[in-house]
Amino acid sequence: MPSRSGTARTANMVLPHRLTRTDMCPTIRLRLLAAALCLTVALPSAASEPHTPTIGEQREAVLFWPQTQREAQFRQMYTLFPSDRAAHGTHVHELPQGKPLVLGGQGVSGLLTRYMDQHHLAGVMVLQGGRVRLQHYALGFGPEQRWESFSVAKSVTSTLVGIALQRGDIHSMDDTLGTYIPELRDSAYAKVTVQQLLTMTSGVHWNEDYADAKSDVAQMYLHACVDGQAHVLSYLRKQPRQWPAGTHWNYNTAETDLLGILVQRATHRSLAAYLSQTIWQPYGMAADAYWIKDECDGSDTGGSGLSATLGDYARLGQFMLDGGRIAGKPAVAKAWLEGALRRQESVDEPDRGYGYLWWTDADGSYAAIGIFGQMVYVDPARQLVIAQVGAWPHATSDELVAARREFVAAIKHAVDAERERSVH
């Protein structure tokens, strides 16, 4: 997930978003916010009538589901909330079987099984050179089922910006938001550029403190719809400027949803429809994907809500590893690709960074990361893609993040060991 400087949360789950700060969120903050949400959702009205939770409140509450509910329902989020379909096409990008990858000399029955069981993972797939080196499912989850991606969706939304730039739907990353979203022209966001939104350097005031039930991130989805506008749009229009645009990084969950609105305004399509048209069908995803919609205006929420199969998450990683090319032709703007996958903002660790809503590592690898264990990891040097879905027992923690990194390191070590053996 994210790090203090970037977060891979769920953008329409207020909570998941911020949780990615430094890949961790203090337990006490979760408890405080859980209490705050319970009060928000459960207290009777002045007329002593039970409050019916809004869709926004229900999505926030997902963070506090018990373990059994997470494991059962992360695979059907698109049936629980209004969603748009990203249709797949007739062509399928095949993922042929490669030589099975042996981890630590134990194979699938050893390290991988223990890793998945201990951390409540539903599926792991490893591609190398476009071939399946490792594939394992658990929790009753299977290849035909879909799983919620949480903040992995942020990276997908950013990629759609790169495609919109390539196709001319968005003219330049220097374009201002007011150009595409007229409702922002009288707000602090009017002159913020697309690139500043991608790097979370808008300079607009935002409090992402989850220990404070009155913080922006805890309030943005709790209010009634205003003039048929998405929650995030009506909320952000009122925010004041705090720093000059482009000078200060401040993680802002709402701005990821705002980026999704920008893409939808620029392309005149839902995120799901644009994803289908530009990646899902032409690249050859094997199954439909689904994207959850905002309850106020029906737009797809750019920071979370995308559900897909494990195999298609792996194909998404392969698409990125292929340089964003389809049938040999670039589908993504070169300027976006070069900026997205290298560090634009520093995070807490010297070897990690944040690009255009993609997490970057010093060795050239990069990842889309979501709470509860979701990940699409790409390592160009080893031609590796690692896709993982799950239901961690916590949204994130130091221990869970460390275990994920150790698993990635184990895969890299296994690949390197193979190379060593082949050389000698």
C-alpha cells in the first residue's frame, strides 16, 4: 500500500485510502475511526428513526468487516454495490504455462502455501517472460472469480490518463482541471494541472488524519449528495489553498477520485467503458471486470472499486511490462510512462518512491498496491509480474507489509538462483 508519502488505499472507502501511508496504519487509529463510523452509521436520527447508511458509509464500513465476511465478499463487491462492467473481447492474451518456479527448494507445497495461509491470501500468480511460473488459489477462490483491488485501482486510473494523453482525449499534463471540470473553476483546484493531481501536489488543504473523526478523509463520503455531483467533487470545491501548487506533497485520497472524474469528463465514457475500449478488449483480458460507481452522479470512483480475476490482474502487469504496447503499438503516452514508473515524490524509505500513482523501487521495479493484500508488481530486470489478491487480517501493518516484501524477494531470489545454475 502506500507509504507516508503515498498511499495505496481504496478510493471510495475513505479508510482504506489513508491506510497505505508507509504501508501501515496504527491500530489505535483504526479503532478510533471504527468507533466514529459506528456512531455515524448507527445512531438514530432526532426523530428516533434508524439511519439508513448511504452507499458511501457502507463502503467505508468494509474496512471493519470481520475476517469471514472479508473472505466471502471481497470476491463479490461488484454485486454488493452499483457497478459498471468493463467488457472483455473475443481475443484472449494467452498466459502459457512455463517451468514451475521452485521457492526455497520447497515448491508450491512449502513456502507459498504457508505464506498464503498465514496471511489469508486468495490467489498468487507469477509470470516471467509472459509465462505462468507460479499459480495458486485458496479460500475457495478460483480462476473464474473476481476480487476487489482497492487502491490498485488508483494505478489503473492513472494508466487511463496515460492512454487518454496518447489518444488526445487529454491534451497535456499541463492542462488545468478547470478545463475539464467546470465546477472547479471557482475553486482552489481551478489552476491545478493534471500532472500535479497525478503527483498529489495540488497544494489544496486536506487533512487525512484517521484518528480525527472530523478530518476531511473521514467526512468526504458522509454528506448528502449536492446538485447531483459526485461526493468528492462537491466536497473538494470548498477546500481552501494551503500551499502553492506543485510545491508540497500531501497525500489526498479524494484527489484520486477527482482524477477519475477528469478522465470520464475528457473521454465522455465511464472508467469501466474506457478501460474496456483501451485495454481490456484490445490487450485480451480473459473476463469482464467491474468498477463501483459513486452514488451521487453514477461516475466510477477512480481510487477504488475495480474487481477482476487474478489472471487479468497479471495480464495488466504484463501490459505494463510490455511498455504499454498493444499489437506492437504504444497505447500509453511516452511522457506518462516515463514519469509514472520513476520516483516523483519521496517516501519514508530511501529505496522507494511514488510516481504517477504507481509505487517505485530503486531497482527499477514498480507496483500497484491496495489494502488487505492486493498487489500487481512488475520487475522489468527479471521480466517478472507478481499478482496477489487476499483478505489480510488487517488493512495493513508493518508485519504484513514486511511479509509481502519478503515473498517478493523470495521470488526474485529463486529466479536469480535459476540464472546462476544455468550459467554454471
